[in-house]
Amino acid sequence: MIIESFKRAKRRFMSDIWRRLGALALAIYVWTWINVRVTDRQIVSGVPVHISYDQNKMQIMNSTEQIRDFVVQFRGNDIDANWMLASSYEFQVSMPDSVKGTVTLEFGKEQLEVVKKPAGVTLKEMQPSKIRVTADEIVETWIGIAHVPSKIKPNGDLVRFLTPQPARVKVRGPSRIVRNLQALTLKEPDLSMPFGSTVRLQVDNPDHSSLTITPQEVSVSVEKQIMEEHDFEKLTPHLLLPPNTDLALGSVSLPNVTVRLHGSVNDMAELKAVNSPLRVFLDLSDVNDVGPWSRKVLVGGLPNGVEVVKVDPDVIHDIVLTKRETAAAKPAADEAEPVAEDGKATSKGGMVPQSAPPAEKPHDGVKAGTAEDAPHQAPTDDKPPAPDGK
């Protein structure tokens, strides 16, 4: 019975074999045509990727990135003609809630959030395989205001700016910028305008795009002083000799020096006082023989804003030193405290006279004829040292 049924089915199938094979071939052809028609694989270039982050907590160096090459595969019946255009795609990555300092994070394809893409498109792979995002923490701190230097008004008056109020301001911005700030400066005042006892000056923001400064203006007390010139005459030069030296000034006296200074009335009054800090120097700290030497006159002890107009003479020639062991014999007390060229006691070894600040260099604010111009003037008419130091 079963064998008969099998034979009948075989005869029925074999009797129509060619029609059946033709139908199978047609089905395979149709399936292949449809699959090629509705499935395609392309490379899309320049796909934008936006960075999602909290602007109050961090700054992103690259707020928008691009995927150079993105391999996409389209499958479906409804073919979108724009599915191969980069403008049809948009992705984003989300930053963490907060960061510490400056960090760089990487995001792969699996971490991309799809904002826009055509229907039926599958994301296969991308180049580069990772998107790098650099973020910087937003910090807040207090930064001091730098001292405002004195200014000269067009009428010649000196204007001094005292401590600003407040002395510090709040600065908010990326940590890489804020933590490198030492002090903030104030914008230059308009010297053509009349000044009262105070003036409002704007804080100079070094990076307007990244930093927020509160408050943006500070109040600065102003002190106005009249300027004058004055000649300080009969100043005795002081020698700056090497430490632990056996050299001292010889029997030849040095000429007095006249210095003309320009500064405020108050500063001039301070320099005219009995205990005036004004000093003139001859820097011989680099010599090791008796000379003779020539040295430029250096002026020190000047308040900020006081300028040297003229020094007469500005160079002293024929400075002859002597060695202490060759000098005439003196009492033991004199040996302990040798007398300097201005008649005042010096320390052992030919150091600076006590009337001058020990090892003091001329004031930083000095102009012509000061240590700022010639901290170490080379001898101009020096004779070479004699053999054996003679």
C-alpha cells in the first residue's frame, strides 16, 4: 500500500519535472533581483557628531566633531534618494555630569546616539573608530588686582593709584586658564579727564570668550602730586668693593657728585631730609687690583616715579685703590675698623661704608645714570693689572 502510493507520487512529479524546475529557477532569479534592488552598502563622509554637556560645569574644546567615513547599509522597499548624503545623518555623544581638570574621553560607534538617519539604514562601521572629546572643568576662584603704576598727566602732575577696592575679584572659567592667573590688571585710565579722590577702572579680562569676572570694575583711590626738579649737590660717592677684599680707597679723594632728579613734591621732600635714602655709587665689585679704574656713577635709593635727569660727573676716572697690608702701620683699633673714603667706619675686608645700605644695588626705578642702565659698567680707561699685582 505504501509502496504503491510512493510510486504514484513519483510518477506525478516526474511527469511535470521541467515545469517545476523552471518555476524554481524563476523564483531564485526574482529573489536575487529583489535583494540587490533593496539592499545597498555605501560610505558616507563628513557626518556631524554633536557633544551634549553641561555648560555650567565644563568647557568642550571641540563642541562638534565629524566622522570622516561612515559605512552604512540600506535595506528596504522604500528607497530614499538622500540616504547617501551626510546631511541626512546626525549623531551625538553625551558627556558625564562632571569632570576634574582637563580630560580627554573616547566614544565608539556603540556610544553614538542617533539624532537623525534615513529609515532602513544600518550603521556598520566608522573611521576613525573612536571620537575623542577634550573637556575642561569650570572652576571659580578669587584673583587679586595688580598694583596700578603711577602716571604722569599731560599737565605734568603725578597721579598715584592706591589699593583698589575690592582688592580681589571673582573669576569663573576653565581650569587651565583660571589656575594660571597670578593677578589681573586694570585698563589704562584716561589721563586727560579730571580726577577726584577715587576713580573707577575696568578689570582687563584676558579671555572674554571663556572667563567671567565679577565685579567688572573696581574703585581705586587716587593721590595727585605736583612734579618738580631739584639738584642734589655735594654727594659723596660710595664704593661697592668685592666681599672679603683687602682693597681700599687710596689717598686720592673722589670728587663730589651733583644729581638732578625729577619727581613729585612729596618724594623730593623725602630725598631732601637728613636721613635721605639717596646714594651715589661706584661699582668696583668686580675688581681685583689697585687700578686706576674708571666707573660710571650709579644712583640708588629713589622712590618709584622719581627719575634721574642728569648726573655730574657721570663718570669718575683715576680711581686708585690700595691694599691694606701695604698701607702704613696703624693702631690695632684702626685695624679692626678701617676708615672708608668718606671718613666713616667700614666692615672688615673693604665692604660698603656703613652710611650706605650694605651691598645695596641702585633702585629698580632709576633711569639715566643708574644701575638699571649700567649695572656693571666695564672700565673705560683702565690700565691692565701689573705683573704680580703691583
